[in-house]
Amino acid sequence: MSLVAERPLTTARDEEILATFARRIDPADPGAQNNLGVLYHRRGMFDEAIASFSRALALDERMRVARRNLEIAYGESGLLQRRVAELNRRVSDSPDDIGLLVESGIAEKAAGHLDHAEAKFRRALAHDSESSVLHFFLAEIFYNRGLGEEALRFLRRSIDLNPVNPDAHYLAGFILGDLGRVEEAKEANRRAVTLNPALTRAEANLSLESGRTADRTLGTPASESAAQSSRTGSPHLTLALALRLKGYHQEALRECRAALDAGENPSAALEAIGGIHLLIGQPHQALEAYERCVNLGDTHARVWNQRGIALYMLGRSNDAEESFRRCLGENPKYGPANNNLGALLWDAGEAKEATNRFRRAVRDDQGLMSARLNLALALFGQGHLQLSLDAYRSVLKEHPESPAAWNGIGQVCLAFGQFAEARDACVRAIQTDPRLAAAHRNLGLAFTGLGDAEASAECAEQSALLDPQSRPQTMTLEMDSAESSALAADAGITQSAVPDYTLASDYLSKGLNDRALAEIRRAMARGADEKEGMVLLGKCFAARGEYEVAEKEFVAVLGAMPGDDVAALELAGVYRAMGRPADALRRVVGLLRANVYHFAALVVLGESLLDLKRSRDAGRAFARVLKFNPNHAVARKYSGLAAVEGR
């Protein structure tokens, strides 16, 4: 019996309820549009269902469940052939419309016209050769024809273009399994489950496929059940991981405790509790959790390392050292423990042994930034200035905005007597982290060397405000990050990749604003950081000249986080573009009250003052920027303009 025959008749009341729901959901959320389509489909409203699934795909063309739902809706509604013909007519009128070509290809595939679908996807690919999605669609077609090697060729290109698409890795697993390459298939499936972003979503995406016999497409019941079991085996811990990744520490603690009460993996829950307490600076509670882990017999390396950090924070150095060494007994190449043991030894005055520990940590884990920074600081502390400088520069190659590395370079330049270079490096550190007291202190020393007593005194005052005790720079401890396996590896919980805005930012930097907008919405729908997404949306709308929409995005961010200086600065720029320099001025003055070294705010302050014909005041703002950063190109340009207008 078909779903159509089982479906109840739709009443006017049903339609009114669905219409109300449609108005309330987020129009930019592909998951919500997909779910609305399922509700329409269940009430027999096929046109509306197809439209909703199509909107979901327009927002996120990689959304497998919406694509499959669209195919099912076409097939069961009796509208498929009509829809295919309609799309063919529209493609004839707009042969270069990629969106139409893709939708037409999906409809042709649903109708079983694989040759026609392939032709449509290839035409779209000719317009966008870097589309991972189109390569994926073609791989699906070849897989459905039983041509595994050809499918794998397109799929590998799709993965090269977008390595974090879990669907591509799923399909690769099926193809490799069919080809008898079992170990490669297992690895592909493991990557797919690891990358599946559903852990960070608050709601599931509904599917019309439940109860169906699977075809040879991506979402077979075996693969879905495997992924589902990994997601639902420890639901409280899974949610705790998602909350921790979002920075909701108290909520994550609540879910960890609920996991203990529900009988989920107790070792994983206790370890998660300990990690969160460390993050929020509660070593007593963290130590209690780790001791319970040890009592349960869970003595793997990570627990000993985290336990050592808690003991270190409590001032129990001997116990901390023992815990770090127990960790290294479990795993001699565990980089964080070597780094942390090095920090402890450095505090104890054992400089050479500490330096050797940092070197071992870097050797075993090149990506461990804490160990690389600690090694650079240790080399500096022992008078190896050039080696220290080289070590800091190596950090900047991978992390060009690292405030600790820039401050370290400033400190080395001071020792070399290179005061101008020290000033420039410390300014870079302060721009990235205005609260880094050591950078303010070193900047003051650089100004002393340059003979500017007034600027030196100002920096010393700022440093004292941030750190009244004027403590020397210390070594950095390393605990496993929230994205690590702290809640996963030993608990059997699937680790989730956190979606980010890398591709969107790249598009935005290249002026491809429409593509950037689509990517921002996709990342937000997958659970990427909402605040960052709203800021990027505001930037995107501002770049498109839609200043009122941009203003709403930035105001919304500031409503939730009043101290967000990125949103405040962007909003000031929008106000200038809208011809509201007085509003821009108010925004940047607020920023400068919180951080007198906010050079970007000083530039916007000067620009706003120029807009208001206050040229002399603008000149003073630009002069302050140039005092701390003589090479600031924008300040130099506007400083000359202010001088001319002020005459």
C-alpha cells in the first residue's frame, strides 16, 4: 500500500496550522524547511512538500535527507513526469542556471533517467568545476549503475574539494566494500561517522524513508543504523559534548551528571565532568572526578594527564609530577603530558630537563602549540636568543595571529636592543589580545628604549591595571581540547566535527558575496558558532550594500553579547556607510573606553570625525595609531588628509 493511499485527507484547519508553522520557522534553516516538507507530504500537500524540499536544497545543496525526500515526494505524488518536463522547459529558457540544472538532474534521477541526470550534472559542472556536490552527484549515478571504479574517481575529487562531507565518505565506504577493499571501506565509514555533524544539532531532520527497502544509494539502513547507534548509545554524553563545544559549560555538566544517573558510561561521564571543571577553573571538583575515574579502574593516559593538571593548579607539585609520569608510563609519546611535566620542572628550576621535555612534546606532536611556545620561552630564559626567535617564528608560520608568539618575539627583540622591532611585535600581540599584560609591559620597555617616556608610562599603567602583581610570563599547560576524544574514544561515543566558516570567509574575502551568504547559512544550519555566523552574515550583507539588514545582524549580536568588539566595530562601519557618523562615533568611543589600544577602533574614530568635519580631532586619532604603529597604511593615508583639511 502506498503512503498516498494511507494519508488522511487534509482539512482547512490542517492547512491553516501548517501555514502558521511555515511562517514561524527560520527561512534560512534547511533542516526546518526539510521538516516542513515532511509535514506537508504527510498531509497530501505534494506541491508544498516539493517546494519545501527544494528550498532546503537551495539553502544546502549537500543535504542528503532533503534530496532523498524530494525524490520520494516526486515519485509518490504522481507529479514526477510533469515536474521533469517543467524543469526541462525552464532549463531550455535558462541553460546556464546551475540551480535549475541541479534540480532537474535530481528529478531525472528520481525518474530513473540516469543518462539525462548525468548530462544535467555535467552541464552544471562545466559552469562550476570546483563543486564537490556535483562530483558527488555524478559518483552516485555511476554507483547506481554498478560502475564502482568510475564512481570512486568522481568521489575522490569530491572529497578533495570538501574533505569534511560525511556523505561522501559514507558512499566511499559502500563502493570500497563492493570492490572488496574492506579495510579502506572501514576507514571511510569511520571518517564519515566522525564527521557527521548531527551531534551539534538540537533537532533531527525528518526522513520519508523510514520503513522502506533501501536502494543502492547513499542512505542504506545498515549505514544509517550504525551512525544512529553511535549517536544514541549515550545520549546525555553526546549532548554534553555538543554543549561543551558551544561553550555552555554548566549545561554540559548537567548532562554529564544525568549520564551518570542514567547509567551511561561512568568513566566517560566522570572524565567529562573533570575536563569541564578544569576549563572553568575548579580544580578541586576536577580532581574529585578524576579520582573516581581512577577508582573505577580507568587509568588511561588522558585521565592521568588531566588529573596532574588539577593537582598542579592546587599547588600539589609532587603529586602532579607523579601523575604526569604515570601518564607517560601509559603512553611515552603523549605530548600534553611531556609538555606539562616540562612546565612543572621549569617551575622547580630544572631548566635543561624542562627544555628536553618540551622538545619531546614537539617531536611527538608538531601541532602542540603550548609545547612550541613553552620551548621558545625556555630557550629565551636560558639566553639562547636566536634559537628562541626561530622557535617563535615557526609558531607564527602556522598561527600568524598568535599573541603569545608576537609577545615572545617582542621580548627577544628587546634583549637584542631592537626597540622598534620590539614595539611592532608587541603591538601585534595587543591587537590580537588586548588583555595580555606581558605584551603591554614589553611595549612600555620598547618605548623606553625609543626614548618616549610618555608612551612608556601609559603602557606601564595599562599593564598594572591588567596584572597588578606584575607576574612574569609562565609556561602553558596543555589539556585535551573539547574537540578531542575526551568524551569519545574510550566511551564509544562518536566524535563530532565542528562546522566552521572557513569556506564562507574565503568567498567573502574574494568578493563572492552570494556564495559566502549560502555557505554561512549552511554552516549555521549544521551547528557552527551562531555568534560568529551572525557577524559574518552582517559583513556579507554590508558588502552587498544591504546596510539595514547588516545593522540588524550586528545589533542582534550586541544584544546577546554587549562586549563583542568585532560586532561593535563592524556596526560602526555600517553606520558610516549609512551616513550616520555620529552613531559610528558613539560605538567606537565605547570600544576605546574598554581598550585604549584598539587601533582599528581608533581608525574608525578618525574616519567618523572626518565625516563630521572635525579634522583636527581626526588627526589626533590617526596620530595615536601611528605612534604605536608607524607602518599603519590606513592611518598614514588619513593622517595626511586630516592635516590638509585641518588647515
